Amino acid sequence: MGYRNLNETVQDLEARSDLVRITAEIDPRLEAGAVQRRVFQAGGPALLFTNIKGSKFPMLANLFGTIERTHYLFRDSIDVIRKLCRLKSDPADLLRSPLSLAGLPLHLLHMFPRMVKRGGVTANQTSIDQLPQLQSWPGDGGAFITLPQVYSESVERPGWRFSNLGMYRVQISGGLYRQNEEIGIHYQLHRGIGVHHAEAIRCGVPLRVNVWIGGPPALTVAAVMPLPENVPELAFAGLLGGRRLDMVRLPGLLPFPAEADFCITGYIEPGRTLPEGPFGDHLGYYSMTHDFPVLKVEKVFHRDGAIWPFTTVGRPPQEDTVFGEFIHDLAGPLIPEVIPGLKAVHAVDAAGVHPLLLAVGQERYLPYAEERRPQELLTQANAVLGQGQLSLAKYLLIVAHEDNPALDIKNIPEFLRHLLERVDFRRDLHFHSCTTIDTLDYSGTGLNEGSKVVIAAAGSIKRSLPATLPGDLTLPAGFAAPRVCLPGILAVTGPRFGYDPESASRLMDLFCVFFEERGGRQEFPLLVIVDDSEFTIRTLNNFLWETFTRSNPATDIYGIGAFTQHKHWGCRGSLVIDARSKPHHAPPLIADPEIEKRVDALGAPGGPLHGII
């Protein structure tokens, strides 16, 4: 059976030497987050900070810091979920091996929450200012809850069956919020709470919301799981946790888990917003201040011995990278069931997840055709861009399984090589302009506004990819330091981006014309213009992060020998991506040097983190 609560989790991890208690005083402002990030990078244990400056509540960090620990936490239920996924994708498996699925009905009972009259979480009440005031980055606009479980129900169809549990960041101090009375709820596109909020606005009533912190680890994973809209996260949490969830329902309030560590109850008033942010986010930049809904706080409950779990995000990889890997482990087998012909998808964490999505599909439309080209792949790409959070993909690169059945979608250099060897930029670029992109992505034309591009490749190899610079390569004035990132991919340091986008566009057009006048040479099918090519080529992650977080396809893709025909844009030579930093981009996250020195001291001989970081 799974853990009933967070205390059981901590005790178990400590018993197996996978959790370390830190008794030295830790400041939740910047220091706790810096420690967590450093220990995560080192692949270290979970951390329990027992002496938090300004708060009596201990803080738990890095609980999901390694995929091995995450698998261990759910060791009793992973196989059950995999069997269910297998049964969903292949129902005939029940006939082939009925005994292997014999225990499933008992496990399915765990999907139904059990309502109880009281629970440990109702033992005490406190106020928002007594909670740990976590600030992860110097430019953050206040303190945030970074592992919240935000629960709402449909106002038109109340009850847990039409509920939503999501992880939407919560600002608890700073800005214009009235202390202890108001907190900010930041939810983005394609989130279930938005449907409930729209219903409440339409009905002219407040939207009741509970924010849970802690409890059994299964609740945290359920809150980030991309489930279909008709599957309540509470049901999945019970299945993943290996036991039915006990839920307390007090008069006038939404239910909350009896074993949660904290619960903030309140409501969102129709039409009321306040500025939320800034916040150092998972793309590696700050998400800036924007108006978001306000939660009017009514009560703050907590259990005896309550523990405050948290994480920090920033330029990937971070702890949320493990969430993504674990979710893919659980849900990956269902992909072909959802989109026929699609073999696999991979959201590239190093590029910030949503900016870059890789996919492998099948070309089955015309198996007799002499010349294979992307056809069914485009159908599958459109289906991907219509699937929940996958629809936030900005660059979708898709290739045909038949061309290399052994291609590993997670081997990014090989995937890019495969695509660039086959792609035809005259026909294989398909843009979606004036559309939505991730709320946290500031490369577009406004908040939630930008573009997408599908690059599809199928068929035989069309070119060999150079891995060294040609000896006669020359660049136009202002461009310098050409460097090979990967075979077929060249990074070039460009002039600093000015404040006039049209001038920048003219400059990039001249760059392309320069090469077109020299015969349209395209030894390198992909050219990336960056601020510092030496930084770009230093690591694969640098290349992925810069290229795909700092460009908006419709405005930042150019081409040598570009043309528009029948409203289709293509190019006869190399594709050029302008991935320089631009004035409208959000600033990157930079750690505080003094805080980093304090973390260094914790890892020095005699310090509590010696041998860990």
C-alpha cells in the first residue's frame, strides 16, 4: 500500500538513507531554493530543513529529485497503472493473459474517494504570513507556493467527479495583495481550472477553490498529470497512491484530503484580478507581472507536525524534469491510442518543454508511391497540436518511423541528424501564425501570442551533413565566429539585436541574400544566429535552450533563397533561425552570488551538505 501522508514518506526515505535532515537555520528567501537546486544537480537525497527562518514549519525539498526515488515512492502501484495503460491500448491482452490482470478490479476501487467527517489536517489553523515564505530567485515578486495542489469543482455540476486538481503557482506575499487576506492564482492556457472559472463567471458566482500542500505524494503527481478532461485527478491519485483518498468536507467548503499537511480555503471573485509575479520560471527566464485571478482567503488549516514541501524551477534540467520523465513512463504507451499512426513524442526538457516537441509517426497513406514525402505525418502533426498541453508546442519536428525504425526519439543529436538529412525546406515547413503559445514564453508578439512551425521529414537521404567548417566560408559584416553545433548545424554570432524589429529583419534578410548571391550554398542546412556562438556550442543543452526559447517561428525564421508560393513559405537553401536575445524577451535567471557562497559553506567539510554537493 502507498503512503497515507507526507510524514510516512519522510520516515521511510530517512530509514533507507535517501533523506537528510538539515538542522542549520535556512532562510526561505533565496537560500532554500539555492540549496535545493544544487542538491538536485548533484543527484542528491531529499532534504528536510527543520530550522526555517521566520516559520515554525519544516520544509521538504528534492522529494522527486531523481527518477529512481520517484519510482520508489510509487513502487506498489506503477505496475498496476502500466497494466491499465496496456489494457487500454490493447484490449485483447485481457484474453491472452487474464491472470496477469486478475487483481485490477480491487485496485480500481482506490479511484473512488471516501468522504469522512474529520481528518488530521483540521487539527490547527494559522495565517498566510506564518507559512514558509519561499522566494526562489532574486527578481521574484514575493513568496510563492511552488508545489500547490489547487482544487476546484464545476459550479454547474458540483462534486469530485467534475473536479480539477492542478498545479498552478500561488503567490502569497508581495505585490498588491492584502496580507493574510488575498493570494494570487496563476493559471495558464489549457488548464482545467479555467473551465470552472469560466462557468462561475457565466453564472455570476464566486469560484470556490482549495489549495492543498503536502499530503500523500500521489496527490502532487496527480496535480501535474495531463489527464483527459473527463478523468478527475482525485481518481488517479487514489490509483497511484494505492489507497482510497479520505476527504474531509466541512460546511460551506470544498472537500480536502484528510491527510494533507496544509489547506488554504477561499474563493475567486468574478472579474477580479491583481498583478502577479515576476517569478523565475522553468524556461530559465522570469515570467513577468501580469493580471491574474485573486483568491480571497478564508481559512488556513494544518495538521500536527505539518511539513511544507517545495521545489524551485529555472533553466532546465530541474526537479520538474523528473516529473516529465515519470509522466512519460506512465502515459507513453497510450500515445498511439490517442493519435493513430503516431509512434512517440518527446517534449525536450532542455528547451523548456513546450518550445520544442519531437515526434515519430508513420507514413501509411501511399505505400506504393515511388517518392515518399510527408503526408500522413502532417495529419498526425495537426492532431498533436490539438491535444491539450501538447498544443503549446512551438517547434514540432516530426519524422517517419519507416525511414529508421531504430531511431531513438530521446537521442536528440541523432534525431536532428535524421531530420536534416531528409528535410526539404521548399515544402516541409508549415507555419501556424497569430496563434497561442505558452504563457511563460516571451518570444512571441504578446502574452500567450505567437506562432508555431511544423517541420516534417520523410523519404530517402537528400544530403550529407558537414561536421567541420568549410575553409572558404565568409560572413557578411557584423557576423562572426561561425561554430559547428552538431553535424549540419552552424551557430554564428550576430550583431546585438536593436530596438527596431524591422531593422533587425532587414539585417537578417541581407544575411540570407549574402549567401544566396554566392550560389545559395547550403553545406549546413540549419544556421542559428546567436549572441555568443562559443556559449551555444559549449553543450547540447545550451544550443537547445538558446535556439528554441529565444525565437518565434513566424518572426525569427528566415531562409536562403526564400519564396512564397500559393501562400506557402519555403526556402531553396539553408534555414536560418534568429535566436538572439531581443528587447521584448524576459530576463534570464541569475543566482545571487552571496547566496551561492552560503550554499558553498554548507557543502564544505563539516557542513551538513558535505559530500552531497
